[in-house]
Amino acid sequence: MGALPNGTIEHPEQSPLFHAENSLRYDRQSLISEYEALFSCRLAVIFDMIWPISISFFEELIYDMDKTMDLHIMLMTPGGDGESAVRLARSAQDRCNELTVLIPDQAKSAGTILALGAHRILMGPTSDLGPIDPQLQLANQTWTSAKDIIAALSAAEAAVQEKPATYPIHAALLADVTALMIQQARSALARSSDLMKEALASNPDRTTEEVKDLCMNLQEPLISLPNSHAALLDKNDAKNLGLPVEIVDPNGDQWRIAWRLWTKYLVAGLRIYEGSKASKIAGTWNQS
């Protein structure tokens, strides 16, 4: 809202109460529009676990996009479903001229898979990728690393073999883990290399040989070696592995706008998919 050239006052399209109730959303969308104008692109924000419904929420942000435009995804996620991440990468590439993933904080696991499909990965002083470590949802709705599930089972089996009397204790500790979930965890781990390859190949400008070389470079640091979902891959690590990382100047307009946006999402405490024209709140971070 502001003064027009003729001196009259510009009022929002929404009713006063509705606009007031959603003022934080409009504030974020104003920053998104500013970013789009400065960098000649469409900006879509994903701040959520990556899971199947993410594809529909993301499509809402880009459904009317001009394929000749560049698409930037501002991505903040602790991980999620790798299959959905590959679908997001393919969907994004189908919709744009060039795909850029901007990471103000962390894009772990499935978030890293999505970033692998980009033409450019923009990282700054606080940015981190992470291992391609599949996660499964337990009966209590929390997300848990497939590697952690297998490791917990192995540790429990070893402890019970050494001291059989401890079986009830370990059984209680693993009450949320079923035989089916253990098999799913093993299957998900076995699929990790294929997901990485599919994500890399979703960039239509990569050659088959480039995909092959990147897979070789990334296999150990992203899949084989990390033993914790919390392992980090900073901007320099990612660039040295051959990923298309561009280090953003923390004093430049791009990082400053991105960081202002990130802090607004952080304070909101919501899982959000947002663009200049659309906004979907998927829940809070204590919801599945």
C-alpha cells in the first residue's frame, strides 16, 4: 500500500481484516517479488520435509510458469522421501529454462537429492548439504534415518547375544520398529545410489558421461562413508566434489534478501510452500 502518482492512496485487494491476518505472508511474498525482479526468475520457497504431497504443493507455485524463465528454489529441509525429491527435480526442470537451488541453511538427505538436479547450487556461509540417507516414518510419526534403524537393530542384537537377559529392555526400546520397517530401511539404503543418479540425470544439460563421473565422485562422501544423518557438506566440500556450486557473496543483494526471507520462515515455525502468487502452509514442525 502506498501513494499513487495522482496522490491517491493504493489499498490492498484484500479486505482490511483478511490482509491484517495474513500480513506476515504478504511481507514474505513482497520479498519474493523483489528477489524475482532483481534476478529475473521465478522464486519458489520450500520449507518442509520432502514427501509425496510436496509435489502437489510445489506445482501450485509454478503451474503457470513460462518455460523460458529461470526457476530458483529456496530450499530448507531436514530431508524426507528420496523418490519425491527426484520427482520434484524432474518437475522443476520440465517447467523452466534453468534450475537454481538456493540453500540459506540446510538441505539434508532428500533435499540434497533435489539439489543434485539443479544447474546451479547457491551456497553461502551457513549453507550445508548432507548425506543421501533415506528416512522412514515411525509409528509415532517421527522421521528416522534408515541407517540409524539398521544400526540400532544391529546394536540390540549384539547386546542380546552377549547378555540374553537384556532382551526385554532392547525389545522395548525398538517397539516402534517392525520387521517390515527394517526391510524397508534396507531397501531404501540399497536404492540410494540409483536415486542419486536419477537426480543428477534430471538436469537435461548434463551428458551421460558427466552423470557417471559425478556419481563416482559422490558415492563415498554422500552414501558410503557417512554414518550419521547429521553429517555436513559445506559449500567448499560440495564444490570440490564437482557439484555446480556457486558461493554467494554474503554482502550482496542476493544473499541479504535470501537471509531476510529465511529468518521470516524460521520465526514463523511453519512448514511452508510459497511464491509471489501462491502460499500453502502445510502444518507446523511438530506435525507429520
